[in-house]
Amino acid sequence: MYEIKIVVPITTELRLEEHTDAMSDATANVSAMTITTGPESIEGSCDEAYAVPGTIKACIEAERQGADAIVIDCMGDPGVDAAREVVSIPVVGPSRTAMYVAASLGHNFGVITMLESALPLFDDMARLYGMHDRVACCRHIDIPVLELADDAERLTKALLAESVLAVEEDRADVLILGCTGMFGIAGALREGLADRGITGVPVVDPTPMAVEFAKGLVKVGLTHSRKAYAPPREKVICGYELA
Amino acid sequence: MYEIKIVVPITTELRLEEHTDAMSDATANVSAMTITTGPESIEGSCDEAYAVPGTIKACIEAERQGADAIVIDCMGDPGVDAAREVVSIPVVGPSRTAMYVAASLGHNFGVITMLESALPLFDDMARLYGMHDRVACCRHIDIPVLELADDAERLTKALLAESVLAVEEDRADVLILGCTGMFGIAGALREGLADRGITGVPVVDPTPMAVEFAKGLVKVGLTHSRKAYAPPREKVICGYELA
Amino acid sequence: MYEIKIVVPITTELRLEEHTDAMSDATANVSAMTITTGPESIEGSCDEAYAVPGTIKACIEAERQGADAIVIDCMGDPGVDAAREVVSIPVVGPSRTAMYVAASLGHNFGVITMLESALPLFDDMARLYGMHDRVACCRHIDIPVLELADDAERLTKALLAESVLAVEEDRADVLILGCTGMFGIAGALREGLADRGITGVPVVDPTPMAVEFAKGLVKVGLTHSRKAYAPPREKVICGYELA
Amino acid sequence: MYEIKIVVPITTELRLEEHTDAMSDATANVSAMTITTGPESIEGSCDEAYAVPGTIKACIEAERQGADAIVIDCMGDPGVDAAREVVSIPVVGPSRTAMYVAASLGHNFGVITMLESALPLFDDMARLYGMHDRVACCRHIDIPVLELADDAERLTKALLAESVLAVEEDRADVLILGCTGMFGIAGALREGLADRGITGVPVVDPTPMAVEFAKGLVKVGLTHSRKAYAPPREKVICGYELA
Amino acid sequence: MYEIKIVVPITTELRLEEHTDAMSDATANVSAMTITTGPESIEGSCDEAYAVPGTIKACIEAERQGADAIVIDCMGDPGVDAAREVVSIPVVGPSRTAMYVAASLGHNFGVITMLESALPLFDDMARLYGMHDRVACCRHIDIPVLELADDAERLTKALLAESVLAVEEDRADVLILGCTGMFGIAGALREGLADRGITGVPVVDPTPMAVEFAKGLVKVGLTHSRKAYAPPREKVICGYELA
Amino acid sequence: MYEIKIVVPITTELRLEEHTDAMSDATANVSAMTITTGPESIEGSCDEAYAVPGTIKACIEAERQGADAIVIDCMGDPGVDAAREVVSIPVVGPSRTAMYVAASLGHNFGVITMLESALPLFDDMARLYGMHDRVACCRHIDIPVLELADDAERLTKALLAESVLAVEEDRADVLILGCTGMFGIAGALREGLADRGITGVPVVDPTPMAVEFAKGLVKVGLTHSRKAYAPPREKVICGYELA
């Protein structure tokens, strides 16, 4: 039985047991932990900066507690590179995973994220991951992260409006939910699209997909390259209670 | 319990039950089938051309028999695009999967394949999948596909020699076994690399990884985009016994 | 006197003598042959898969009959790579040729093809040929291949509508007819564009252009690289009556 | 009978009648003209700058004299863009043509030019023409343009040495003669390569290939896009005796 | 005190003393010189061709007169490469500089130039400078160069209209004035954008920025690479009174 | 008189007054400040993560104290994006600046950094800044950051050895010092290169160049785009003493 740990890189409880239970199966137990220092939500580079030290700490703790793999639960993939330098188990980013999965399933994907302020993050990640010319569009619904869970109907309606444009105007043939706070909405979105006559367009819900990718890595015995993510040399670091 | 079907797109029995058993687990049963029309091995574009019609037929049969997902067991990904047009379940190519996994785990990957004649296929696939500038190198060991299983020591030695060059000269930080006929050798290769002082370089064995990706897709309920892979219009096709 | 053979990779007679006569001149005789196994038309990857074995066979026969070069008469360039492995004479693909010619004559080209299902093929080919960032747009007219010849007026009107959008909205400065079944329509399209005030936009009719490229290769004594397209190693191939 | 005019953009007579006769055939007469103001050879950007005004003038004259197409006889493609603005007949650059032909015949090409000072020009052209990631290498033989014709043996030997490295070390599968002053040497180079055991690598001699491309454009009735190369607005130009 | 020389590559007086005075400061004196042979304005490749020989001459003179760096005052960067071969002091192109500055300050820039005929020049430069996928759009205002200074209100209004579209439709987050003849208008444009509710979008006025870059290069002691811009070998050049 | 503030994103005093004095001039005063929480040196992603929160704080303080522009003194450009979200004055990264300056002065640049562990950071930055295909090589000298200042001779010798390889084997025509801790060594390196017969290859010392770029931005009144770097929405951030 593998242990997959979802590290939520904000101080808000996002992943209830019902979500992680749905991701668990006969081979793997999935659980979540929230960081204790950092922002209550991530909507830009500055928020990410405050989230990463706590995320590194949580990843170290997760490995110590016996996790077999980690998924960082934010579409900015904050701390994935840094955490990989200090743990040996796989650390998976949902954004990177979702982009590669989307490129595997279609030709050009659209991302629907929450706020305009996050668009440059996706632009940068798409360049970093080599997926820039697969991005049909990157759209936003103008709802802050912490309001996403408040009103499922509002969220579905907003996602649907942008998704239709992504498919019909920007010719996206796969859609990615651009914020991990949008979990559980993919089904309603697919139904909404079908009502508009749009079928056969996969909607990638990034965290569950990243969890599956993490399970697969554990099963085949792979982790990140230590040539690409070398352990840091020992050094004095001021102002942080290190793990 | 999911059913994952490995379609071996050549007429040679490649996947014994012991291999597929190793890929099965508590959530998924993995089995293989071999095509009946086509070449005995695939080492170039012409071989691929003869393999694809039989592969399409096998994929249709696998879906009819209740498979939840298909992995096509060849690093040329032959027939993946065509089969996706005619089945609804996910059809996964090991080359595409291995490249994205390698890009997820490191910065620049090296592929070690069997023959020089296959190098242009990898060049083309890397362009198609958007991974061209992640390829540190594409090397070959000069052993034909059907001889790969004959002499594990020869295979390991040849792979090791090229892998060392891939890491040390071409700066690959992840390695991909460039032929699905090289299964089961990743462990020995990793040990050989360690003996040479090279550690921390993941070696991706593509088919088991593709099988895990297929399981993950089934678990989260995703398949390929029908916008990207539209079902063919009905038409007369001469000379083939269609499935 | 060179012999240029047009291989039509479908089982429908597409190239009447009047077309090939118009492509012949004092240096080269142009003739066509149709394959005997395969689909009646090509509109996607699956159709292509069934077309390629017969196309390989036809290319081998054409070389045996003394052809100096071959043009494969379909905008998916089906079988070009495979056929190059088994014949020594140049095998020319109209799509590759048209894209390079368009890039030679302007900055950004638009492709107008028949069906939406073919758009991903062009996306893939543009990536393979290195022309992806020259594609101003890829549009379709929603007329199946086998109906293209039925109603020249309908075809012209549909092409004109998309061409105007390609030039005015997508800023294409060269147009490519995206299906070889659209032959003979370029003049009417240019006239229609002129009526709309659009002049100076070249319209590439791919097969005649590919025939000229084939003639040129023969004249200067060039053929494809055998390093890039190595002859296949001898092997057992089941289920095909090989040439 | 088409008239193809080779415009030699230097003040040195480069193209004797024997060369142009070899390029003529039953459909096209090929002749050459040399510019009267400009450098005696082109080996860098500054030389090109002095060559272009005279080249524009020659192109205008060629069109007035009834030429059906123009080939500019220098691998820097000097003046192609400018001349296209002022003439209606096709103006073909041998470098652009050779790169696209090489990309049509193989996967990665090597250019062997005369001097190190010309390498950045090829780097720039490869970027402009979209062929940058097809360049296996760009090598030079360290012989100035005007000495190329002096000693065929020296030239062949130098080209052979670099060509072997291009194929064996840089994995070029097509070679391009990187200076139009290297005409007539492709055969000897191919023989030399064969003596070294290297066969099946096409050697593109750019000017004859560009002449064939020009003939093909005339035959199918294509010329450059006027959207991409708009005629200049009338204006005062000081210091030039315009055509 | 450094001497920065602006070389205006047209025969029209463009840079009055008031402009250069505004660019001077306590460390550097900025002055301008106009070429004596060439076109009265540059709006395409042909105009550029006539401008370059005079520009090279002016650069040589500027260096002889003791300039520490040169800025060529045209958004086509005409003669930058050629002049670098013959002078040792830095030669700065405003277009290259503006694109890199825009990429430094944002993610995707829009260029607003004067005429449609100039758009392909920007397309080419963006490719050459590696900035092609940063270009959100390239728009034009349909006012010839020599009319830009005639009517500041007309110019502002036209720039504003295109700038709003660049930001709102094409998602440019930085704007570049696409003609050096648009100097002095950035402030009014920024105000106009603010009136439309668009704030925080930098407007790069290329020549003043290029002058600052030139000052910086002089301060740190850098100039262009002589490996990239080798001095031309001595040779006969007909028809030019060389500097 | 402008105030340019160098923010040193480590807790080690790196910039003595003599360095900043050398960067000051009649238009701008340059001074440095060191962060108080973070690592003593930056050699990987994890070090960066601990450096960024302190860097953001320092940037806010610098702006409050009246700075006109900020240069972050580390070749990883840590915190540039985050700081731009919270200050209005320009925040300049030396790596981004050095890459664009190198691309402005030559065709292909080489980076010589301190440790192998930093190479992936440069790979990522080159992708982010669009300069990936300008990188001739990225080499390292295997000396940790905090030892760089210990032994100038050792540093020069190590840099020289890699620089010669960068120029002669990798064909770099511009060199970038790949760690801001290498300041003051460019002159000795250039002399060493000249002794080896390598002249005309610019060596970019990133921080002084970035300071000049910052001065230029202030002079022309430009700062980063607020569309690209939106101010963060107000939110609770735990565990940090915010500025």
C-alpha cells in the first residue's frame, strides 16, 4: 500500500477527507496536509514566494512520515523544484502534469484559471515545460481562490462560459482546470458543455491526475533526477525554523 | 478492477504473462495481445506502415472485449493516432508517455534505441510531441529488435556504454529505453551506471510507465479528445478485413 | 525525357489524363496511377493507415517501371517516409512541398482544407516540417473529399469565404489548397479574391507544385537521404502481398 | 520557353556560359548577368550592403528584358527581399531554397561555407527561414570566395574534410554547399565521401537547385506575395542612379 | 563625458537639437547626424537597402570623430550588422533594444508601426532576435513616416486606437512605438490609455531607450563581439565613395 | 541624481562600498543592502526559496527609502517577479539583463557559472526569457559561491579554462559571468583570453550591466508592466514579518 501525500501549499484547509478518500484505492492511500506558514491562497508570484518555505518543510515532514510520493496542490507548482532538492521521493506538480496529460490527449489545450493575475504564471510555466505552443488559450473567470468553493453554481457557470469560448474561438481540444481549488467541478462542466453541443473535449482536473501520476511513479520505481535537482550544500539559513 | 490491454504491434510474441503479471495490481489487470498481420519487428517507417492496420484491428477488438485502456507496445507509437479515431477508451503510446515523464523528472533526456535506422523516428516524434529541445541525445546500440532478448549481458553492456556517454558527454539527466523490447533491463542498467559513479539518473522503461498512465486515465475518467481524433466517416476500404 | 509518376493513394480515380498532360512538358512526362488496396478517400489518420501499404507497393512498381520521381497525391503526405525507405528515386509529398514553397514566397500562410477532422493532421505536419510558426491559420470548408469535384461553384464559393478570412483576419499572405482534390480551382479562387479587392496573394495548388519540385530534383540529380530513410532490414511481414 | 536570369550580385564574372547552358533545357533558357556596382565578392554583412543596390537594379533590368524569373547567385540571399518589392516576377534566393530542399530530403542538414565570417549570416538566415533547429552544423573551409575556383583539388579536399565531420560528428544527413562559388564540385565531393564509406547523403548545389525552383514557379504561375513584399511608396532617393 | 552619436539613416532631418538635448545628461553628450545618400524615409526592405551604404559611412565618420557609441535611428535596425563589422564602438539598434527591454518589463509586447508594408520587417526581426513568441501583435496606423510629425493629434489618436486593441484584444502588456519618427508621443499615448482605463502598460520609445543602452555599454566597457561581426577582408568595391 | 539600490539576496555582505562607488556616476548614486533572513549563498532552487521573502521585504524598504530602481544581485534573478508585484519602481534581474545584452552583442553566448547544481537554473531561465536557442553552452568551474572571492588567481584560471572551451568548442561569441560573486574578474579574464589568442569576445559582468539598465529605465521613465505583475490582493500571510 503506497502512501501519497498531498501537500496543500496554503494555510487554508482545502482538501477534506472526502476528496482524498475518492483518490485512494486498493493500491494507495491518499491523504493531505496543509502548510502552517504562508499565504491563505496563491494568486501570484508574491503569494508563491511566501508559500514555498513552508511547502519545503511539509515535504520533508511527509517523507519522514513515510510518504512514497508527494503532490503539491496548487496550479503554480510552487516549491516543486525546491522540494525535489531535499527529498528523495517523487514530488509532482499538478500544472506540469496536467499540461503533459493534455498534450497526450489532444493537440492544443485551454487553461481556465481564476484571476487575471495568474495568467503570467501559466505563460511562464508553459515556456518552462516546453508546452508554450500547445496553449490554445489561457482564460480566467474572475473569482478569487477562496471564493471558488462558496457557490458551485456560480463557478460552473463562469467556467462554462470561458470553456465554450476556449473550444469554439480558440480551438482548444482539451481543457485544464487552472486552479486546484476548482476540484470536483469537472463533471458539471462536461455536462454543461454537452448541453451546448460540445462533446468529446476532455476536462483535466489536475490534482487527481497528479495523484495518479505519483502512484505510477511509485509503482515503477521512478523519482526525479538528482542531476537536475541536486541536494543543496549545507549552509547557514537565517530566519527559518527548518524541518 | 480495470482491464489494461497491451497491444503488441508486431507478429512476434513479446509480452509473456510474467511481464504483464508484474504490471498488474489490486486495481488493474494487465494482459497483452499480439497482432496477426504485420511485421515481425519494427525498425523504421516502412515496418510501421505494415503494423498499423493490424494494430487498429487489435485495438477495436480489445475495446469490444471490455478493455478499459490500451497501451501500444512500441516506441514508434505506431497506430496511436489512427486507433484513437476508432475507439473510445484511452490509447496510450509509450514514446509520448516516456518523453513527458522524462521531462517531468528532469531537464534533458537521452534516448538509447536499438538501430540507427530508428533515430529519425525519434527526431520526428520529439518534434510532434513538443519535446525536441529536451532531447539531450538519441543514441543507438546497433542490436536489432529481435536479438535484444537473446543475450541480456550483451544488451546491458551496450546500453551502459551509450548511457554513460549520454550522461557525461550529452548531459542527459534522465534516460529513456528507446525500444520496448528492452524491458526488464532498467535495473541492471542503473546498477551498471552506479558502478561507474553515475547515480540519481532515472531510467524510464516506457511500457510499464505507459501502463501506469493508462491506469491513471481510467481512474480519473479521461480519454483522448474527440475534437483531436474525430471518428472517420464511413467509407469503402479495399483489401482489408476490417474488425 | 523524365518520367514523373503521381501515385494517388486512394482507390478512387482522381487524376485524369487531362490533369497529367497539363503538368507534362518538353522535359518530363507526367502520369498517374491509383492504388488498389486502401480507402476511397483520406480524411484522417485511420484512412491514412489503410492507404500506406498500397502506396508503398505502388511506389515500388513505379520505380520498377522506370519512373524518375514520384509525387504522392494527398495533402497528408501518406507513405512518403515509408516509401523513401524502399525506393531510390525521389518521393515528394505535396504538403511538405507546399509549406516550404509558401514559406519561400511569403511570411505566413493559410491552409484551407476540406474537413475539420483533417486539421490535426496539418498541425502535426507543420510541427514535423518546422513550419508551425508560419501557419497563419488552418481553415476548412466542410465538404468531404469525394464531393469536391461535384460542384465547382460550391467549392469555389466555400474556398473563397475561408480565404478571405484567412487573409483579412488571420493575416495569411500566401494560401495553400489543403486537399489535392481541390485541383484546378486556384484560378477561380484568385479571381474571386480579386473581386473582393484581395490581390497579390499566391494560391499554391500543391500537386502541380510538387511535380515541378520532383522534376527539379531529377534534373539536378538529388534524391532523399539514405541516412534519414534507411532501407528496412529484411524481415517476415504477414498479411500483405508485397511488391 | 522561359527565361531564367541568374543575377550575380558581385562585380566578378562568376557564371560562364557553360554553367548556364548546363542549367538550360527544353523548357527554359538560363543566362546570367553581373552587377556593375558593388563588391568583388561577398563574405559578410558589409559586403552584402554594398551589393544590394546594384542587385535591385539588375533585377529591374532583368524583368524589363523579359525574364520570367530571377535567381540571385549568392548564399547570403542578398537583395531577395528588396528586389521582390520592385519586380513582379519570382526572385529566388539559393540559400532559402537549399535549406528547404535539404529539409525536404532529410532531417538535419550541414552547411559547408567558405569563411568563418559567414557563419553568423547562416545562423541568421536559418532563424529567418524557420530552419534553425534543422541545422546539424555550419562549417567552413577557410578559403576566400575568389580563391574557390583557383584550385579544384584544394577545394574538394577541404570540403571533404568538413563534410566527413558534418556527417560523422554532427549527424548531418544532407549537405549544402555554403557558397555559390563552389559550383560544379558536388560530384567530386560525393565521390570523395563514397571513398570514405559515406553514401546516400545528398549534396545540394544551391544555384542549380534554385534555378529549378524558379522554373517550377514559372510553370505553375506563382510568384512572391505582394502582401509580404509591398511595392515601395514613391520617394526621393539620393546618391543612386536608379534603374 | 561620453559622446553618443545618433545616426539617422535617411536623408530627412529627423532629430532636432531639442531631442538630443533631452537625451544628454551629466555623463553623456548626445548628438545626431543624418546620412547624405539614401532614401528620405524607410518603409520597407528596398528603402533599407538604399539606406545602408550611407549609414555605414556615417558610422565610420562618427567613430573617427570620437563617438563612444552609435545608435541607428530607425526601427528596421538598418545597417547595424554591417556597421558593426567596420567600427569598434558599440552600434545599437533601437528595434532589437526595444524588444529586449519590452521582454524584460512584461510578458508579451505589442508593436504599433506606421504602415502595413513594415509588418514583415518586424516579423523578420522578431525571429532574428529570438522574440517571435513574445509578440502579442504588430499593428499599424496607416500614416507614412514623413507625415508622422505633421499632426500630433492625428498621430496620438491613431496610436491610441491601435494600442487599445493591442492591450484588450491581443493581450499585450507592454507597447513599443514601431517607428522612430513617433518620438515624443509616448506621454500623450499613456495619458490617452489612462483615459480609457488602461494603466500600468509601459510604452517603449525606442531611440531614447537605445541611447541609454548605448551609454550603459560605454560605462561598463562592452561592445559587440568581433567573432559575430568580423571585419571585412579588404576588397574592391565599385560605385561607392567609401568613408 | 537617481538612487539605484542593489539588493543582495543573501545574508553575506557581498557588495562593498568600493564596488558600488565604481558603479555610481554623475547621474546616479548606487548603494547596496543585504537581506537579513535567508541563506548565506544561493546555489540552487531551495536556497532561492529561502532568499525570496527577505528579498521582497528589502525591495519594499528600498522603495520606501526613495530608491528609483532596484537590482537584485544574484544570477538566479530570485524574487524579481515577486518584488515587481509589490513595488512600483523598476526591479532588474542581472541574469535576464545579461542574456538580452549578450544576444544584442553577438549570436550565441556561453555562461560560466560556479557549480553544476546551478546549471538547471540557467536552463530554466533561458527558456523563460526566450533565449534558450542562443545558449552556446552553460559551463561551471566547481567553486562554491562563498569561495569565489577567496582566491582571485584560482577563480581566473578556472574561468579561463571554461571560457576557452566555450569559445573554441561551443562557438560562444559572447561570455556571461554566471554568478554575481564573480564581479571584478572580467578584465583579468579578457586578458587571459587574449593571451590564448582569443580577442573580441565580450565578457558581460551582469550586475554592473544591470545597474546601467536600471539607470536607463529611470532616465526614460519606464518600469515593469502592471498587467504582467499585478499587485497581490490583500490576504493573511502567516509566519512572516511583512515589510
